[in-house]
Amino acid sequence: MPKDSPKVSLDALICREAFEVQGQQGQNIGRNIPMISIRDLEKSSFFYPFLRKPDFQRETNEWEAQKICEFIESFLDGDLIPSVILWRSSSSYYFVIDGSHRLSSLIAWINDDYGDGKISKEFYDGDITEEQKAAALEVRKLIKATIGSYKDYQSLTQHQGQVDQKFLDRARNLGALGIQLQWVEGDSEKAEASFFKINQKAAPIGETEMRLLKARKTPNGVAARAIMRSGNGHKYWSDFSQEKQNEIEELAQEIHQLIFEPKLKNPIKTLDVPIVGNLSTAEKLEVILEFVNMVNGIDVDDQLGEDTTGDKTLELLKNCKKVVQRINSNHPSSLGLHPIIYFYTSAGKPKIGSFYGIVTLILHLEKTKYFSKFIEVRKDFEWVIWQDDMVPQIVSKHGNAVKAKEKVKDFYVKIIDKLLQKIDKKSVIKDIIAEKDFGSLKAKTKSNTNDIQSKEFSRETKAAAFIRDALPGSPRCKICGGYIPSRLNSIDHIQRKADGGLGTLDNAQLTHLYCNTTFKN
């Protein structure tokens, strides 16, 4: 399996449910059940329909195809598998305290749903991403090639004929195989405490995921979850009115599309790329949560407390939409920042430090009403940040991209100020380095690739070659001189209509939406 094999999304296979009232006692009935059989995980059983994950459970998407296949194979061969830990609520739901990936893998195999089947399609309202489909296809092919599908085993019980002996032995064992169970005693608080204790010891929850789990009822936590899944998946906003639920989902989908679409393909063969490129699920989750917090001035995740009505969540989402529209959209306020220039390296790798810095810069420009000054020097500003990218050094000096965001913003403001002072663009970075306001920065040096022994071009080299040759041919705004992203442009009257300008080709010019609708006017 390749090292970058995609993670398989099994999140839809066990529904989430709130523990309901804190302190509620669990049910005694069922706690003496030592094992569940394979039949108990079929949709028509009396067990699976009542199986639940706590609403604070992280997404079930940490296993790759190989691991899922190996687990199912171990199950079929009767190997020792750690027990699944459950807690039964007073509402008679079976909550998974530990073992969600194990149960979900078996449920996926039984229902032939590895993130793209009937259960998943209903869960995500038909909106299955291309990555999710690709991961599902990979695991399905691997299952078929190594152990066979659940339907294969079902049909074998009716038509045993001449088949592989190991396959036949596994089929005969299925009726006796099951998952061992352990039960958490006590109330919902005990069950929740057990969940966090077990998951932190056995399979540590990532820092960002833990932050979101603890802030799951806060407006920024709900907003981040909604954006992450483009308004689909488990509805952390289901307690709000239907009208507000619909509005949250619509806003989240718009924001997700503006940040992460069109989908980035590697190596890069088009300059029509998203603001934020391909990231792992954990990285993407962190970017979204930090973006929501930055835009809304939230310093501590639980700063706003619980949102009981949905009003605050909507407010945060609207603020996020306004900022991302300003970055790159077809809205009249859009600066149309070309993603390649602002958010990628010359080799096509995403720069999250630059994304945070630009978001912080836009908030600063909004507050200081400085947009017109930025537009005045935008062409040279883009030249400077593309030729001399100091952001990685600034981020490195501050530990991470989040901590560095204010310094990156200050760095951008310093460039703007120097250009407004008519400092030659080729001298701007030299001046900034000499002033040492950002510590000891080193001038960019050309990387030496002449000693590369391989005759094959790497993905990065292919992307760098494409960007190098394609970028100079990209259109520029006739008002500010900055690069214009694909699809997001405006046709402007050189001579205004109010001054008698006609809709002729000679009187048309390509511009940014902001330059046409705001700066020019």
C-alpha cells in the first residue's frame, strides 16, 4: 500500500446521539451480554439500529484500507480482538465508548458501505466527496482480492460447491464468531469520563479534535463542524429551529466551497486552484476551527459558552462568509486574491501560515479602512511576496502558523507601507531584513536541484515547472495590475457608462470585482 493511502470514512455507519440528561443512569438490561454476533450488525437486527456513538465522539475516519481489511480478516480467522466497550442509556441506546472503528469496519463489510454506500449517502444527503469515493473504491478492491465480500460468504452457505478451503472454513465459522463486549457501569457522567480516559490512553485524540469535542456545543465548535462537512453529516445544530438549521447548512456549504474548491489535483496542471489545498482531515479541521476563531476574535474555544438558539452560530458563519468572500469569490467585495500567489509555494504546496496571515491582514484592512492603499501597491506587493517568501521563516520562529499570524500580518503591512513610500520593490525585503523587526530573516536563495540523481521528475518539480511557465500568462487587472484568478473577474467599462462609455470591445477591460465596483468608484 502506498504511504499516502487515503483514510476511509466510516463515520456514517454508527449514528451519533447525545447522552441526554447529565447524570442519567444507564439501563441494567443487556449488561450481561458478553458478545454480539455478526448478524447483530445487520440493518434488520434488533441491535444495530440502536447502536450509537456519543455526540462528542470524533469522526470515524482514522483507518486506511489495509487496516480495515486486516481487521476483518483477523475477525474471520478467529484471532484475538480487543473487546468493544459499551454503555446502555436509559433510552435503551447502546453507546460505543471504545471500539467505534472495529464495529464500523464490520458494519461496512456487512453492508458493503465504505463511505459511499446507501447508509453513507443518506447520512451525507448524497454529497460524497471524490476523496471519500476513491478511498471506498480502494478498500472494496482490496477486500474482494483478499477475503471476499460479506455477500460472497452468504451465497456460499447456499452453494458450497468447489471453493477455496480457507474461504469455506471462514464461512462455517461466521455463525459462531462475535465481538466480545465490556460494559461501563454508572451514569452518563461516568460513561463520558470513561470515553475520554480510554481514548486518551489507547488511541489518543488529536489536539484539535479534543478541542472540538470539548467545545461541541459552543457556536464556534458547531460552526467549524458545519463547515468541515459542508453542512452535511451529523447535525451538531439539530437542537436549533428548522429555519436556522437550513441557514447554517447553506452558509457552511458556501464557505466550504469558497475555501476548498475547485478540488486540487496533483501535480498541479491548472492555476484554477482552491484557497486551501489538499490537507489531511486533522489539518483541515484545525484550519477551519482557527479560521472561525480568527475571524470572530475568539481567543479561547469555549469563550462564548453554549449556543442554545443557533443565533450566535449563524453570526459567526456570516462573519466567516464575509471574509472568505473578500478573499476570493464572485461577490462585488472580492479582492480576487490569486491563490497561487498568496497561498501556495512555487512548487504548489499549500502555505497555511500565509492563509492565516492573509485572513488577519484582511481583518486589519477592514478595521483600518486601508483597502484602497493596498490596491495602490497591489501589483508590486504580489511581486514581493512571490519572489521573496519570508513567511515560513516567520512561522518557524514563532512555533506554528497560528501563533505567527499577527507577525505575518505585520510583515505584509510593512511591505505595503514601504511600497507606499516608493521604496523599489526589489529593495523591500532587503530593508525589512536589515531592520530586524521580525528577527533574523535570511534572504531567499535559489535551491540547487542539479545534484538530483533520479531521471524522473518529482511531483513538486512538475508542479513548479507548470506554475513557472503558466503564471506569466495569467491575466492581470487593468486597474491595479494584480493577478486575476480564473473564473473570478469582471468586465469593466474603460470610459464609464455615466460618461457616455459604450459596451464595445475597445471600451472593455478585465478587472477584479473589487477594483471595478469599489476602488474605481
